[in-house]
Amino acid sequence: MTENSTTSLPSFAAGAINLASARLGAKGLYATDEFFAPLERMLADTDAFWDPNLYDDNGKWMDGWESRRKRVPGHDWAIIKLAMPGRIFGFDVDTSYFTGNYPPHCSIEAAFVENGDPGDATIWTEILAQSPLGPSAHHFFENADKQKIWTHLRLHIYPDGGVARLRVYGSAYFDWSKVGSAEEIDLAYIFNGAKSLAWSDAHYGHPDKMLGPGRGINMGDGWETKRRRGPGHDWAIIRLGHPGTIKRVIVDTAFFKGNFPDNCELLGAHLPNLGETLSEAEIAASESWKPILPRSKLQMDHIHEYGADAIADIGPVTHVRIAMHPDGGIMRLRLFGVKG
């Protein structure tokens, strides 16, 4: 779901990221048929869109993947490359706005391909048996084995039809054993397993976006809160990809010009047993975590770099609290350090 969605998520989605996010790099590699709507639309990060008056050369424009009516034996299927290798907790097979053209059933297979994409020798494992689908609805399916690591999925629809969105809830896998003890690495990179667990507001953009690749593509590709009209400030709590000591901090306000925060600060704590969902008491306690970066003035559309002269060495941390005063947007947060 997007940050503005009102659909309640199942427990397996708590603390998870969408491994099928196009924004993070997931790709549709192949579909047996995409006559009415291309596979790539199914991986969009926004909620499905409906315009009753929108048509194209092949018929009604649909926001998702849709195959034509099958007139021969068999069924349609598609291969998706996940944004990153990861463990899968469950799925949302969303048929929003597909009412007379949804598939009655689906199933999902998964594969791990260390390099490149699947080929004839690839071994596929069924992780969702053939399951019923209904019209214009979210269908949540929990994955029984949450420990295996996968890189690709094969979605089967029986016999044909359309799927608006496929969400694959899970966690990024990164082999930290290959990182040397003195090697600097971004502990807050989403591809390295970092994740936002709690936040004050995400009206215009989820804080996970701060942890993504690159510098962002536009103002919508970062964490942005609504305008604060009362006291207080906005904040987000992030679980690092691995416990580590932070040596260097980058706060990037790219694209944020009339809406960048006045200043920011960073706190940290070593809490290896902290869960995926935080209680109100745990969130309140985060305000007393140890300071790493004191409140620092920010500029619009600028990369702010803080090194040893600006940040405190508080030892290994597992979580950080990034606070911006009073509100606004941060495009990227990079926390370079060493694992520990």
C-alpha cells in the first residue's frame, strides 16, 4: 500500500517493505500476455487508479496487468524480479477496479538466482498454492516459510484477467558476513536491511523513501510531512540494517526548497530486542536516546555532511531517531559506519 492508503494491513506486513516496489527497482521481466495492460503497472507504488472515461487502442485503460480473454487451453503468468533479495512474509494480490475481468484464482512460485535472471535450469518453488480471488479487492496471503531468500517470483493467474497491484511484504537480505569489520558501509540503506518502524507523520512521503537508492528523482521521492500548525516536531525511528557505530552522517534535502526543515537532530540506541512494532512507551523513550548529531541548521536542496567533528561516537547502535524541526521534507538519510 502507499502511505495514503486506508486499507488495514495484516500482522505479517508489520515492519516489512514491499519487495515488489518499482520505486526500489522491482521489474516485470516477462508475461505470457499483456494485451490490455502492461505488467509494469502492477508493480507501481501508488494505489490503483480508476478513470471510467479513459480508453486506449485496445479498449478500457486499466491500472494493472491485464491479459486478453484466453481462447486456448492454459493460463497466463508473469515473472517479476524483486527489488532486492529478501525473505517473504506474505502477499497482497490486489484486484482493485477489476470487476468482470479479474482472475478467479492465482498461485505464486519463487526462485533464487544469484546472478542475472531465471533461465531454463532455474528451480521454481511454489510458495502460494492456487488460491481464490474476488472482484476489486485486496487478497492477503501469508507465506509459511519466512526464512528462505528469494530474488524472483512467477505469478500465475487462472485462466486470464487482470491484477491491479502485487505487493510482496518481506525484508531485504544482505550478506553482512562479507563486510569487513573496518569497512565503511551505509547502515541505513534499505537494500542493506534498514527499515522505518515508526514516525510522527508521512502525509506526502513515507520515511522509508529516505533510505532508498540515489538522491531521489523528485520531491515525491523523500520523506515529507504536512505543515505543522501546533507545537512539537516530526520524527522517524529507523532500525539499522546491522548494529554498528556511526562515523559519518549525510542529510540530503534535494528538491525540498520551500519546505525543507529548519534543522534536524539524530539520536541512537542499542536495543537488539526491540520489536517490529513500537508501543507508545517505547516511542516516548526514544526521545531520551543518546545524541549522535545535535540540532543542526539545514539548507534547501543541499547535501549536508557531518563527520567526526560534528557527530558523537556513542558506540554501536541498532536504532536511530531522526527528528526534523518543526516539519518538512528530507530526501535521503545516509548513516555511514562500521558494523559492531
